[in-house]
Amino acid sequence: MGSSFGQLFRLSTWGESHGGGVGVVVDGCPPRIPLCEADLQVDLDRRRPGQSEVTTPRNEADRAEILSGTFEGLTLGTPIAVLVRNQDHRPEAYSEMAEKFRPSHADYTYQAKYGIRNWQGGGRSSARETIGRVAAAAIAKKVIAAQFAPELEILPYVESIGALRANVDTSRVTREMIESNIVRTGDPDFVEPMIDLIKRVRGEGNSVGGVVACVIRNVPVGLGMPVFDRLEADLAKGMLSLPATKGFEIGSGFAGTEMTGREHNDAFRMKEGRVRTLTNRSGGVQGGISNGEDLFFRVAFKPTATIMTEQDTVSNAFEDTELKGRGRHDACVLPRAVPMVEAMAALVLVDHMLRQRALCGGGTVCP
Amino acid sequence: MGSSFGQLFRLSTWGESHGGGVGVVVDGCPPRIPLCEADLQVDLDRRRPGQSEVTTPRNEADRAEILSGTFEGLTLGTPIAVLVRNQDHRPEAYSEMAEKFRPSHADYTYQAKYGIRNWQGGGRSSARETIGRVAAAAIAKKVIAAQFAPELEILPYVESIGALRANVDTSRVTREMIESNIVRTGDPDFVEPMIDLIKRVRGEGNSVGGVVACVIRNVPVGLGMPVFDRLEADLAKGMLSLPATKGFEIGSGFAGTEMTGREHNDAFRMKEGRVRTLTNRSGGVQGGISNGEDLFFRVAFKPTATIMTEQDTVSNAFEDTELKGRGRHDACVLPRAVPMVEAMAALVLVDHMLRQRALCGGGTVCP
Amino acid sequence: MGSSFGQLFRLSTWGESHGGGVGVVVDGCPPRIPLCEADLQVDLDRRRPGQSEVTTPRNEADRAEILSGTFEGLTLGTPIAVLVRNQDHRPEAYSEMAEKFRPSHADYTYQAKYGIRNWQGGGRSSARETIGRVAAAAIAKKVIAAQFAPELEILPYVESIGALRANVDTSRVTREMIESNIVRTGDPDFVEPMIDLIKRVRGEGNSVGGVVACVIRNVPVGLGMPVFDRLEADLAKGMLSLPATKGFEIGSGFAGTEMTGREHNDAFRMKEGRVRTLTNRSGGVQGGISNGEDLFFRVAFKPTATIMTEQDTVSNAFEDTELKGRGRHDACVLPRAVPMVEAMAALVLVDHMLRQRALCGGGTVCP
Amino acid sequence: MGSSFGQLFRLSTWGESHGGGVGVVVDGCPPRIPLCEADLQVDLDRRRPGQSEVTTPRNEADRAEILSGTFEGLTLGTPIAVLVRNQDHRPEAYSEMAEKFRPSHADYTYQAKYGIRNWQGGGRSSARETIGRVAAAAIAKKVIAAQFAPELEILPYVESIGALRANVDTSRVTREMIESNIVRTGDPDFVEPMIDLIKRVRGEGNSVGGVVACVIRNVPVGLGMPVFDRLEADLAKGMLSLPATKGFEIGSGFAGTEMTGREHNDAFRMKEGRVRTLTNRSGGVQGGISNGEDLFFRVAFKPTATIMTEQDTVSNAFEDTELKGRGRHDACVLPRAVPMVEAMAALVLVDHMLRQRALCGGGTVCP
């Protein structure tokens, strides 16, 4: 229970950090979408460890094999299974963790919940689990482009690392700007300071958190369901399901709570025959449903829990002890979090597109 | 689609602001739980309009009738249907809104999505929909107390209204402190200033937002599922499904992103035979699973969209126009948001308790 | 758990035989479908007790009230709640059943499962629960006609009562033929014998079973999902979820097991530009998916469990005892089972129509 | 959509007959259940092709690899992924089927639904898909034995092939009797005649159908949910989701429709301190819930559609043509259907056991 996501475009991820591999089954992908393994690899490469000097040195090629659901380069409408074998695992680095719970990690809670845990590399709580999400989202993006919104662009970027907060013009940021630097920030002036900060905390055996912001352009009007499956509710769930996340806000977010209604409301005006808002404090959703403006939200990532300095903790035998981290870890998850945020956004959107097509037949009756 | 919540303790709400009524069906409530209508009424009274001088004057008694699922004062294990009739509706106050979309409200997005809307009182997007949630949560709290965690306490309170931020000691706040004042803040010094602020903005035909914080004590260890149904992911979804919410953070939240791992990690120590953490930046969850510490999270509410001053907007005929709000509305939703946040927290918790009992048989193997 | 049906057109029924009432919430009905209470009443009247001399004399008008989800005569796309109050209940007729379990009824199993039961009138196991299904299906049929298959006709009829088996030409049977007689058989020659049989067994304080057959014409090609949600699997589930059912077969059914492949296969031939089969032993489904031929299936209903003669049973105190039925019951459920079978068929079909529209966008690429 | 089954013990199968392989992901398996690949292989070997002279000669070892969800021989509580590679595929045997639709097979309906199909070996409609179900059910049976009903026995057997109907005493049949003969019938006198019949029809390029009966002993009281998820409804769905099935009946089934209530009702009597019925026409369920008697049901399998003689059909270009089957196929699916029926029964039972534990905490309050 808990490893599936989506109502209609439904993915089920599986796999532990150190086991036979990780993967995903996607049930509900429409038929006749062009799909090959290279389509997945682009995003898996953006997610994979060892991709740059600011990510963990664990060296995984993360080569995806599509086991089912396609035929002669097209999706069949049947479940698509994707497998990525684990290769560079070093369980010996975790032998001490077999005996002790890492502070602020999932070791203790898994043990308490299940009475058992795979202590090698965090097992299921490892960020390797997100491989399945990224692969599924690569498929989702092809569906969106082919059948629903060819112009839709999902653009997450690193807004801050620690106290370094970039100045990004969300209306102008491009994928090229973001992907051209290894921290994936949208502000060229902050690339070097951010790289330096990550290297410095890593040098100290420490870690650091940050914020990923995400703008999504050319979103169709009418996505999201009233009440429980509001678009922002599903986005919040998707984002808070990513490892190390501690917060989500959309549009004006927490800052908006200090405004009055008069300051905060987004006035409507007709522009080029479409209903538009003059401002976008709503972040693209009103009443849980997209209004055609840019979706804009922010996600908080805590500093990596596994650090290389001695910490107080408790052993499997429930005695006080100390633990010093080993293994290969990101000192800052933010650069690799960008494709993960993108993946969850794509998965939420494609699911709501299919739901809207089921319920209302596609299209909108408003300009 | 979108009006149900929960995997095992599953509620389906229905109803519009101005129609036959609103209500809920709860499927999955365990049998033999004592339950009568008075159990629901306590919380419905905390949620209802017209309860104090800082809430909307719409006068609804919100009397709940239990239509099914109980027998001789006990739950049967079968669906519990609850009905609340609408009484004090005044659709005439909404006649202008039949023709125009209220800025930052759901009018336009519902029309665009469905090609139709009940323009009276916001229809399904009205806060009246939360009656069903509050009634279901009253049942959930009885289940939690009877079968899972008798000492568990859910304590949401108003932390801020506009720029007024109360100083609340989360380890000491009590239900009495919160419920003894009509704004439901946890800091006596802020009661009068907050009341004054609400009255002032209302007097100006304006509105104001704020933050509800929530602490939950005596949470069992082991609630929450790895990966997608992490406890914080389901809490985030539940909170962002409430009307007017724009953000959610748990534990250290956005502020925690500026810390290093060494500062942020919660060291483990044995205390009175139990595994405890010395700090609680995790907010009570690690790896998506409760660790037995207090759950602590915050929810951002935007200023009410319906204000009594002229605003630019667009008509049903898609022409630019102006609109001045009418009808009876909260100038600040925060005092009534407190029982709503409590409801969603209880609904998430009971569902995960049932899921844990299904999967692991109840109890935890760790101290 | 267990009181909801459908993935996209999702109904949740609630209510006991002797309580505040019974009803249903339908979530997932498309917007802008004309709908009023009279639309539901037609089918509720075909289902209601007391409708003829061969049904139970319990006199319930079964007037449906639509509480939400419509506006000015059209569906809103939001949940539709329907309420039917119980009126002619006589719990005193059940006082002996409070102490004893009726043989082959749900009394003992409910008690064993839940540790509690509403012994008045069978509680949730009463056929009154099907009111919610029939109301929801009336909505489903309007959706099918408006958006998917205007010519589709669902024609269930009584094929046999006890050993009396009617000869019905499924290709010619009409709704008029079925509804023109109170047993709802499709063969005029069997109307009187069937009425006589029901009256005779009722006179003896006994009961009798039978078979409902159902033909569905003008079914779109392509409904049903491979593997678990095959169209016949969902039909089987729907039919076996009706009270008193013991069997389901589609197309050639059990008789077909005695044939060879050469005899059984349905040859394809082009006819008037469409792919057709020359025979229909498949019953309209191949590989779990409709092929455009008539759907044809049969449902077995056992004799009513509540009979008016003394039977051996066990008491609440778990001692051997005897029980003689009281209360008002159908001596034969078949005439009233016809609208119930029709309801479940409509609910399965509309759900698969919405699912097909979500996945494949509507329409078929084959003639 | 449509490739998942179960609410709590949830499996998702994937894979085509001729592709990278087939497999399953099981989400919701309780932790700390001993599990290794050999546990799965026993049942996969009973299902695999080429196992005897009466099954298809396609030679697949069907070796299962567990990719995740176990650690040191125990389940982790996280998703269990199982992979079986396809090996002996011969797509060239299907080249004619690329151009023509096999009568009574899924070729046409898949093409009509999706606009594409994997024509090699039936793609997703192949019986190879059931590998995932059999593997998942092997896990389910370990869960049932370890946590719910150690004495529970699921005993399906071949009751008839064509017109040959075995005489089996359901109260005495044993797994040894069934598994000791290659047709898996429960009556030694029918083994040779059944083998001869299968060989004869195969020799004629023809095929034959039959019935699998299933008795399940030592079923806990209280499994099954009222209304839609009645135990027999979920069994019916599970069975009708198997390839080539056309009917399901439980207890007295279709034959019971000819009885009166007085003949049909199962009288209750106390026996050895337990509530028992003197007869079992109910087939072990009353009101949708197990009553502790043996579950007994029957499943109809049609003759295999792929036969080796010329048949009328239609081409991809929608023109009349003829087709003679090729490839390797079972002339009678019954012997291999036995482990498939067993699998679906186990999957339905384990799911309802978990649901009952969630809702009622386990155990029954009745003797």
C-alpha cells in the first residue's frame, strides 16, 4: 500500500536501493503514443547520481529497459513496465546502519512500522525509488504533448540553496537557462556561489537544504476537481511524497496570508479573446481548478539527513550510541530534485487531463 | 470525481451552498463505536457561520441528522449517511454573480470546466461543503479514541492573522486556551488585536488571511506509508483541499531549508524506555512515517476572495465589467478554519490507523 | 467499505431497511445532462414493493428527492445525492429475528462479522438497498443516451421461475413485451403459469427462484479493459452483488463448455461495412472487450430465504431453536429483479464508456 | 487501466506473450512473511506450458525472479516485484494473424479499442498474463497461512471436459488426488477418458471446453463486505477475469433456481460449539459474507478459440477472408486453468482478510 499514484494514469513504483533493481508499472497510458527507451533516458540522466561534481559519486548508469506495453515504437494502451537494475551498490558501507538508526532518516520509523527493514542504502526510502517516477513522467510528458497541450512547459529550477536565494524572473526563465548549469538554478549570478556552498558543506561532512520553484506554462483551463482532488491538493501530495520535502506553497503561498483581499485578488480582463488575470497571486488555480494562467509553486527540501559527522542516536537494541555517516550521498539534493519535481508535476497534470476527458469530453467552453 | 477522501475510512461529501442541503457518507467506519448526533454537533457548532462577531452573519443552525449506519447508539460497520439541510439561503444576493465572475473565486473555473455552474453562493466551492468533512471527522475522532490512541489530541490554532503573529508555545497550548477566544488563537495577548483587525478590514469591505498551526500529541509510531502515501503527503493533500489554502509545511518547513544537516537533524535518545528525539525539526514524521513525536504543521489561508469593493472582472458574455461583492461572507476565514484543519487531520490519521492495522496487525515492535 | 461501485461513474449507496431512509451519492456524472426527479421515479416504480399482486405487500412509495448536483434541470458535474425516506416499516414484525438467525439469510454472518446487526428487516442486506442503485442507474442511462450510445437498449426479462422456462427470442424481445406483464417475462404464454406458480408457493408459505436473462442492443465496440476489468468480469461482479444471486453466465455460458472450438467460434464477416459475427456464442465480448454484437447474459436468483414455515435455526445465545418467518416478503424476487439487473448493467456500461473516453478519447478505429 | 486487482493486497500485472517478459507488482503484502523464489515456482510450474502431454508444447521454464520487497528471506512490507522473461517465443507463427483477426479471440476487439495491437501470440490477452496472478497468489497463500487461516485449503479440480463429467465428492477430494493426474480431475475413473478426449480433439485440429469446480475448506467466518464487495461478487469478478471463462456459480447456482425456499434453505444447528449449517446450498456465503462452511463454486471455460482448421474471418483491411490457426496452443485449457482458479481465489480471500482486519480488528465474535 502506498506505492501507487494517480487515478487514471496510474503508476506503481517498486524497488529498494540495494536489491535487484527499481522500476515502475504504468497502467492507463493511452495507446499509439510514440515511445522508446531513449525517451526515458533523457530524464533519467538528469536524475541520476554521479552526473556532476555537486551530486553523489555513486555511479549508476540507470539504463531503463521497457519490458512491456509498446509495440513497434508505439504504446499499446496496456501496462508499461520499466526496469532499471541496481549496479554500483556497496552494502558494506551500510553495515553500521544495520545496527543503528540514522537521525532524521527513515531507519527507525521503518523498523517500528514493519518490524523489519532493508538497512542497505535506505531500502525503499532511498531517492533511487524516484527513478520509477521519472520514467513514468517521461511517458506522461509524451502523452500531454501528443494529446492535450503541445505547448505545455514544466520548468522547475533551484530557487535557493541554504540562505542563497536566486532572483529568477518566472516569466522569462527557460529550460536552457536552467539546464545549462549543474545546480539547475534559473539565475546565472548564483551558479558559482551555489556550487561553492555545496562543495563547502560537503567538505565539512555537512549538508544543506533549499527550495525548488516551478512554473508551468500553457496549462489548459479546467484541470482539477472540486473538493478533495483540487489541482493544488494533488500537487501538494505529489511534492510532499518526494524524499526530504517539508513544505509546499502555490501562488502567493505563506506570504499571501499577510495581504488583504483587495491586494491579493487577481482581477479578470479579456485579452486577445481569452479570459486572463492581470496578476497571478492564485498561482494558476482558483477553486482547485486551473484558470489558464501559469501554475507556480514552491517546494521546500530539508538538508540531507546523512552527514559525515558523529551524531547521537539509538541502536537496534534500543541503547544510546553514536553514528557517523558513511556511503555516498548528496550533500545537497536540490540539483537532482529538479527533475523529480518536474516528474510529479507531469504525473499530476496528465492524470487530471485524462479525468477531464472522461468527465467532460475534452476542451473548455470558455475562452 | 474528486469528492471522496481516504482509502479505508472513506468519506464522500455532496451538496451545494444553496440547494437541498449538504452531507456526507462515511464508508469504512468500524462497528460498535458509540455514536449519536450530539457527537457531530459539537464540531459542527465550532464550524458553523454566525457563531461569533468575527464570522459571517449567515445564520445556519447546521443540525445534523444521521440517516443510516447506527443502531441503538452504536455504529453498525455499514455506511453512515449524514444530512444537514440548508436553511438561511438568500440566492437573490447572488443575482449579479450569475452574470459576472468573482475575481479569485471559483466562478470562472467551474464555468470553464463544466460549462455550467450553480452561481448561488459558490455552489460546491462554498465552505458549506466542509460540513460533511467536519461531521465525518467527528466520527473519526471517536474511532481513534476507542480503538487506536485514546490520548491523541489534535490542536490546531490561529497562529497569525495578516501580519499579526501570535507567540504560541506548542508544547503547552491546550484546547481550552484555543477555544476560549473567538479567533481561536493560542496566545491570549493576541486575541483583542486579532479581533480588532478582522473588524477593521470588514469595516473597509476588505478581507485578510492568516496561518493555522496544528500540533498533534500522542501519535502512535508507524503511521504513514512509504513513497506516495507518506503521512505528510496525505496531510498536505488534505489541507490543500480546504477552501482558500495556499500552503502547507511540516516541522521546520521552508525555514528549515536554510539550515545545514548538522543543525537540522533530530538526534535520537532513549527516554523512559522509548525512542525519542531531542528536537523535532522533522515535525513528527521521518521517511513519511510517524516517529511518535508531536506532529506539527502549518497551513496558509489567503484573504477571502469575496470583498465588498468594486473590482475589475469579466462577465458571462466575456466582456470586461466591474463587480462589487454582496452576500454574507467571512472577512477572515481563520477562526472557522480551525475545526476544518482539525477535521482533515483526524481523517488522515484514522485512515492510516486502519491501513496500518490491515497491513501490520496493529501495534509497533519498537519502543 | 464495500458500498461503492464504479471507477469513474462512482456510486455509494447507504441505508438500512428500517432506519432514516436509503439513498445514493453519484460522483462522476458528466455535467449538462438533463435530469429531474421524475427521471428516477420511472425506474424506482418498477423496483418498488407493492407494485403488483406478485410482489411483497410492503407499501413504499419510494419517492426520490435529489438533494444536490443539479441546477435548473441540468447536472452540474458535482455529486448527485438522492434520498428516499423509509415509511411503511414495521420493526415489530422482526422482534423474533432479533433473537434468532433466519436460515440462509444474512443475520448470522452480519452478527459474526460486525458483532452487531440491525435486525429490523435485514438492515443493510435488505433489497431496499437497491433503491440507490436503481436511482443511480437511471442517471447512468441518461448519460449513455446523451453522450455515448443513443440507441443502446438494456432488456432484461424473466426467463424462468422455478422449473417454468419461457421461450424468448432474444433478437425480437421488446421492452413493451416485458413490461406489459407483472412477472416481466418475455414470453406471453408463460405469464399466467408464472403468476400462478408464485401465488401457489406463496400460499404454501414457501418461495421460488428463477433466472433473469438480459440482452443489450447497440453496444459500442471497445468497452471493457483487458485482464481484471474485462466487461464480463465487471458484469459478473455487478450481478453477483445483487441480493439472492447465485450465478452468472455470458454468451454460451456453462452449456458452451460442452462444445468444441469449431462449433463454438463466432466467424467474422463484413456486413454493411461493419465487422460482424455470424453467431454470438461470445455473448458480445471477446478478450473482455465488447465486439459490437448484442451483450447477452443470464443471472441465477435463489428462492427467497424468508419463508413462512417453521425452520431449524440457532439463537443469538447460540442455542438450537426454531423460527417461522414473519414480515412482508416477496415469495419470488424475479419480477422486481428485472430493474435491478438493468441497473447494474447500466452502471457497468457507463463506467466503461467514461473509462474508454479517458483512455482512447472516444470512438473506435474499426468499422 | 484494468490490470490491477484487490483493495489492500493489490497486484498489478504487466506483460505481453511475446515481449520482454511478464510479471507482477504486489503492493500491500504484510511484512515478515518468509518468502523465496521457490515458493512461487511450485505454482508457476503447475501453470506453465509444456508440463504434460495434454498441454501446449510451448516450452517456457517460467523462472521467476523476485526483484524487490524481500530481505534476508522475509517480506519487507514494501512492493514485491516479480519478473519472468519470455524465452520460447516464435512470432513468425503469428505472421498471418498480423493480417487477420482470429475468430472468438481478442484480436479484433483490441484493434477496435486501441487502434493498435501486439499480434504476436495474443499480446496481453495471452494466458501468459496469468503468470503474474499465480506468482502473486503464491505470496497470498503464504500470508493466509501465516496470519489468518493456517488450515485453509483451496482445492480446484477439473469437473468436466466437454460432455465428460466426473463424479467428485467435494467433502473428500484432496490435493493429492487432483495433482496426481495430468488433467487435474478429482475422479480417477475419468482421468483416462479425459486425456483421450483432449488428444482426440487436438488430433482433429479442434479444441474443447469444460468446468473447474473449487472447494475451499476452513474459511474464517466474516469475510466479504455487504453490498458491492460481497465475497461471491469478488470471486465472480476474479474468475470471469480469467481468459476463456464464460460463467460462474456458487453453491446451488443455476440449479438452485428450480428449488423452493423450503428445499433450498440451509438450516442452522450448533455443532461442537460452533454455528453450522446442515446443508450447504449457500456455498459458504450468506449476505455476501462467509459463514464458515466450505466455499464451493464452479467456473465455465469455453473451448480454446485458436483451432487448426480453416475458419471464416475478416482481415485488417476489413475484407472477408479465411484463417487457419498456427502456433502452439492448448486444445483444452482446463488442466492449466486449475492453478489459475486457485490463484484468483487466494487473491480474493487474502484481500478480504486484510479488509476485515482493518475494519473489525480480526477475529469473529460468533462461534
